[in-house]
Amino acid sequence: MRTSISRTVHTGLHSHEFFATDGKTRTLALIFPTWAGISAFERAVAKRLNGMGLDAVIVDYHGSRTDLTSMEGRQEAMQNLVADFEALRQHLQTLKSEIERELGAYENKLSLGYCLGGLCTLQLGLIDSELRASISFHGLLSFPKDLPALTSGCRFLILNGSADPMVTRQEIAETLDYFDQNQLDMSFISFSGTAHSFAIPGSNNPAAGVSYSPLADRRSWRLATDLIAEVSEANKASEGKDA
């Protein structure tokens, strides 16, 4: 079942999409879409998560003031978001808080994102003590490495294509160092010969380094679901100790 969650914050009206399971679940997944905003692709991801027993919210992190109808508009929107990472972190935290105010408490929370949304999910995982997992599919890694990690309880999974022109080798090395230096639980998986947007069916612009890979899509989803199962089991074990 899909419903809309509309909230106005300092950046304008944000219309998130909530996909609920048929039964009662204690786990909520936040989905951060690509720079193009919410689409049929993210809705399909939400339904897959519903099939695993998770409620899901696709986060509208752009808001109604942003024009995403053109490549130029998307580029401008992305540049505005990444111009100030402290502001971006606060923005993401505010959106999460507004969603929680609408939906109520969940005992287990995780996030996943694609492309620009992958960058967003990593940043939220670095500041939000409630997130149990943060999963990035072909996400950007261009965040300042002097930003502090404000929490250490999240488990990170970064799924990257080695032929992704939007993620440099230097950014990869700096990201690995960042997670090591902050002693965070992170797994980095590189799919050889794999371009940007490898998990999005229909992506096909080889000249721009963008191409769907059915193999990387299947493997990355399997890795993601393994981590989701892992944090869910860890949460159940923790509840048992507290009982």
C-alpha cells in the first residue's frame, strides 16, 4: 500500500512516498533516490523491501522547489545539495525526523540509496545513531573526508562499479581511509568493468559511463539483503538480552 507523506521544512514541501507491508513490522527502510527524484525504479525497490517484510519510505530530498525535468536542473539541484555538507547532513536529519513524526517509532531502521542518493544514505549513516545499516548503490563518494563521524553503530555497505567515471580512484582510497580512521563497520565491494547506474534497468549511455549490469544488479541486491538480514537478526538478539 502506497501513501504520501508531505511535510514542509525550510527547503519547501517534500512529498515522500510510504510503502507499507500488509502486517506489522518493526523495521523501516529509507530509500534515497537518484538525482532525478522519485521514479518507478525506487517504487519497485520499495515493493521488493515490502516483500522482505520491511516498511519503506522513498525520501523526497529535493522538494517541490526543485526542477528535475532537465539535466541542467538536476545538475543545479545536486550542486546546491553538495555545496555545504554540514547543511546537507542537517537537511537529511530533518527529513528523517519529519517522516518519523508521521509514522511513529520503529525498532529497526536502515537506509539505502542510489547515485546521489547513495551519497545521502552514507551521510545519514554517519550522523544518525538509530540507523542500523546504510547501503550505497553506485553512490558518489565526493564528501569531505574531514567531516566527523558522529556515531559508530551503523553498518555500511558501499557497492561500486570499478568503471564508474563519477567515482575516482582517489575518492575510493580516501573513503576507505576515512572509514578505517573512524573505526567504522564498512564493506566496500567493487564490481570489475561495471559502470555507473549498474543497478537501474534501462540505463544505457556507455559514452557517459552509464550502463545497467544484470549481473552486478543481482549480486549487489543479494549483498544488500544479506546485510539487512544481519542487522535484523542482531536487533532481535539485542532484544532477547534486554528481556
